[in-house]
Amino acid sequence: MLFIKNPITYLFSLFLLLSLDAASEFDVGPVYGQAGSGQISVALVGGNDPLAKLSQRAFGAHGAYAVTSPAKADFVIKIEGANGSSALLTISSGQPLREQFRQTVSGRDLQDAVLRACDLAVQKTSGLRGFFAGKLAFVGKQRGLTEIYTSDLFFNRVRPLTADRAHVTGPSWSPEGTKLLYTTYFQSGFPDIYMIDLAAGRKLPIATFKGTNAGGDFSPDGSRIAMAISGTGNSEIYVSSSLGKNMRRLTTNKSLETSPSWSPDGSRLVFTSDIRGKPQLYEISANGGPMRSIPTNVSSYCSEPVWNPVKANLIAFTAAVGGGFQIALYDASKRKSEVLTSVRDAAVEPAWMSDGRHLVFTQRQNGRQRLMLLDSESGKISPLHNPSFGDASSASFVY
């Protein structure tokens, strides 16, 4: 939310891990179906049991699809393990069933290949972008300690990226998925922004000025970082190079400005400001200039905005609704907002998937935190991990 928690001060070394390769887009050719107002029914057959369960979980969470039997399906999708790191995808349709598409899909391993095959199946049957083979970074809490973790979308493989043993927050991937910004208290006892370079196996300071340094966010081309810094006494929005150099201040107010997020073309930033007393959304040119109020008209408390990476007219954010917090969506083309969730207690910290349709958010309930997948069009919500994992929050996604 807007205000940083009190620091927890410890000092330990970074636990560095090798990076997962950034996933690539498929050239899918002709599309056999188109996503409309109704769901596309699919049957998932073949493959060994773990592969079938993984593909069923993926399509079951999508929102544009209904998983059914072959006799009732628009498409029958078969995914088989071809070898240790590739999967054979077959898509059939019609009665009697006729094969429409067949392709071998490679991945880092068999699980990754299956998820990539699911993404390709989504693109072929609906024309929508796939996102199942992307990866998350998030704040995980184990045995009372928070660290930054990375995992696949469905938490089958979870790895720690830090061993700070201090309060950490706000992970944010670079566009190619080899670098990660986050805020940590481990070095100074105050919030500082660091970058983990997974390919090089090192951690670099980006903003360690006196006061609060938080909310680091890479531009869409990876060349710049937006952040909130309070060295002048109150939190303001700054932009720097990708290494924290050539720092430029964009806002100058007596209020608090936080949580910057880039427009898809990198020309603008949306952020939170309480210049009118309570947090609301504003935008500003990434080169500086006047800030403009965004007329969300949905709540007296709006924060944590994230610009849609595909549709420049959409901004998701957290809004105070009915005594709690929910995820809302502002549509600039309509100049109005809608509340997307109605979960118990709180839905906060939205983060877009690469398809521009789905979001990950944090559900806070009964003192626990859990990451949830939200389809912004159908409203479908699916948990991404079992509560036995522990608390998970503040996700960032990259494909």
C-alpha cells in the first residue's frame, strides 16, 4: 500500500541462483477459433497423469475456457511428452474428430514444454496470448522471515533469490526476465532498492539514499527505472538509467507520491499521490511536466496502479471498497472504473500477466496472504498455491 512498514534490521549475504531463461513467443500461424463472449470448451486428453493434471489446471484457471469431455468440446487438446524437454501438441475438432494442428514444443524441461504447449494451444484455439509458461517473483514468508522467491506460475518449482533475513518488498522483473528490482532493509535498516542480476550472479545497489527508496519498476524497454524516493523529506517520483544513474526528479510536491508504473510505450507513468488528502491516481510524462489526475471515480482511496502492458487504456489498481480493499480497473476510453473482485478481507497488489487480460493479486484473509490469478474479463479467480506454502504476496510476472 502507500506506506512502508517499520524496518527489520539484519545483515546476511545474498543467496544467488541461476536465472530461468526468459520464455519466447510462438509463431502460431492460422488461428482455428476466436474468443468471444462465451467460453471455449476444450477436452484435455493423453499424456501421463502429472502432465494431464498440469494442463487441466492451466486451462481451468484461464476464464476463457471450460474443460469438458471430448464429446462436448469445441476442441480436443492432446499433450504428450515427446522426450525429456519437449511435448507434442495435437489439436482436433469436429464430429467426427479431425486433427487441425500438430507441433512439437520445446522447453527447458518437460514441465516447461507442457506449459508452452498449453500457451500455443490457447493462441491456436482463441487468438489470445498464452501466459502459462511465464514466471513469478514474489515475497514469500517462511518461518517468520520474508525473502524474494521465483517460481513458475503454478508454484511447482519455487526457489529463493535472497537470503537477506530482513523485510523485503516490491519485486519487479526486467522485460527479458534476467534482472529483478526489489526493496530491502537488510543493509542500512532503511528501505533501499537493489537489483539482482541473475545472469551475472550479483546484487547491485540502485537507490540507497537517506530515507525511503522503494517501488522500483523497469521501463518496457528495460533502459530506465522509475522509483519513489524521499530524500527531500517526502516521497517523490524519480526516473534513472537501468543502473540507477542519471537520476531525474519528476514530481515536486509536499504530498506523498509512490508506486510508479510505466505505460506500454514507456512515455508516461501512473502513480499514487495524496496531494488532495487521500491517495488517488495520477499520471505524468516520463520526461517530466505537470501531473494529471486520473478520474477513477470509484473510491476515496485508490493506490498501487499498474498499467496494462498490452492495452494502454487500462490501469488496474487497489481501491478501498466497503470497509476493505478490492482490485479495480480504470478504462481511459470510457473514463470510468469497475471493481473486479469481491473477496473477503482484502485484494491488493495487482500485477498484469503478459496477455493483458489476467492479473495476479494478493488476497489477505484471516492474517494470511495468498497469490490469486484473476481473469479481468470473466471475473474468474483461482489460487496459485496451497496455503501450506506459507504467505506469498507482492508478485511480479514476466514471460
